[in-house]
Amino acid sequence: MAERKTASMEEIKALEGKKSEDSMEIDQHMINLFCQCIGDPSPKWKGTAPPGMITTAMISGGAVFLNIPIPYQRTVAAGADWEFLKPIKTGDTLHTTHEFFELQDKSSDKGPRALMVYKSSHKNQKGEVVAVSTNTIMSY
Amino acid sequence: MAQLYYEDVQEGMDLPTVEETPTTRTLVQWAGASGDYFELHYDKDFAQSMGFPGPIVHGRLEAAFLTKMLTNWIGEKGELKKMSVQYRGNAFPGQPLKMGGKVTKKSVEGGENLVECQIWVENPEGRQITPGTAVVALPSKS
């Protein structure tokens, strides 16, 4: 069974602002796999990525790329925001900057709890920002 | 896919619902297609160690179902501009999920015909486990 790396709230707080960069070429095969999975056979997605592809962890999953330790052993996704600014075409290379933006202590009399906020900015090979996203993980 | 126009939309109208029943196979497929290999979504022992009865559906998969509902609704010339979701409950493989929404506001801003919506994923008990909001831009008939 996988064990997640944990650290104290102070140690994690010190990692706010940590960034990582990733690049990925978008091809039709990736689009097809995504569309098959969600049952979307629309011909609209030949040569153009559905905006929903930005929701995938391989594109907007800052937590996956930054590997920030968690304060408590349990984690679940708490929420996300996506802004879709320009279409993504097959052959585009997405350059994504992920940032561990903020740790919020949400502990209460119900127990320890924290929110970990990640922000990602996605640019194409022309340097145009095609999407921005925020993903929040709850650790408890 | 029928084209939806700005003039076709009224505040308060319901979006066409979409129903999906993600199975364990869907979750494996999603892990591969999306790069999300968190054990909570396929390892029963791991899921139970975290206090869940078994693997749960990826929140991002629910979000992707919502994007499909929206892009099917707005047609080829519509644009999905923004989407926001909060994961407030869990879905389990084999459970039917209903994606729905309601138009909350129409406005013309910066030359764009914008439509704001409440959106949600509803579990079989009728609870909105993943509520959110979305903004789409639609073409005009004029």
C-alpha cells in the first residue's frame, strides 16, 4: 500500500511558492482516450482538444508534479477552477507552470484539516496563455 | 449537434441532463487517460485505510462529465469559458450519476454573449455531491 510523505504544517508552509514546469505535446491519440473515457464521440474533437482535457491531472494536477508533502495522511480533492482562454489544437505543445500557492489551516474541534492550493498556468508554443487552473486538495 | 444561440437561452432554464455510470473499468481508463494514479481510485485496501468503503470516482472525472454536458449543450460555435466545482461528496463505481445545470444570468460583455450557469453532479440519492458554476459564450442569431 502506498504511503504518502507527510511533514509538519510549518515545513509545508515554507514550501509555498514552489514551482515546477512541464511540457506536453497534444496529439489526437490523447484526445481520443479522453473522449472515450467520458463517452464524448463529438466530431468537434478532431484536431481540437475538448476544454475538459485541461481538468486532467496530467495537465493541471499541480500536486502530482510538485510532490509537496501532506500534513495529514488522508487527502481528497476539495475543488477546482478552470478558465479556458484559447482552443488547444493537436500538435500544440503545452508548457505548464505549476505552483504550490498556499497552505490553509482549517483545523477545528472536528479535527485537524488543511487545504493545499495549487495554481497552474498553461501556455502554447507561441507563448499564449490557453488556460489557467486552481486545484485544492484537502488533507485531514 | 444542434447549435444553441444566445437568444435561445432564458434565465432559469434547465440544461439538458447527462447520465453516466462510471464503473471500475472507467476509473482504470480514466487513470490512464488522465495521468491520475492515486490509489484511492483503484486500491480497495488503500481506500478503506482512508475511511472509505472502497475506491471512489475521481472528482476530475466528474468535472470532465460536466464539461461534456456543457460542450454538448452549447454546440460547435459555443465556447466554454470558465468552470468551477467543489467536491462535497463521494461517488462510487457502479452508481449512476446525473449531471445537470440551470441558467442563472445572461449578459453581453466585451462583445461576447455570456451565459452563467449553476451546474452539479447528483448521486442516486438526489444529493448534489459536486456543485459548481460555469460560464459559456454563445453565438447570436443576429
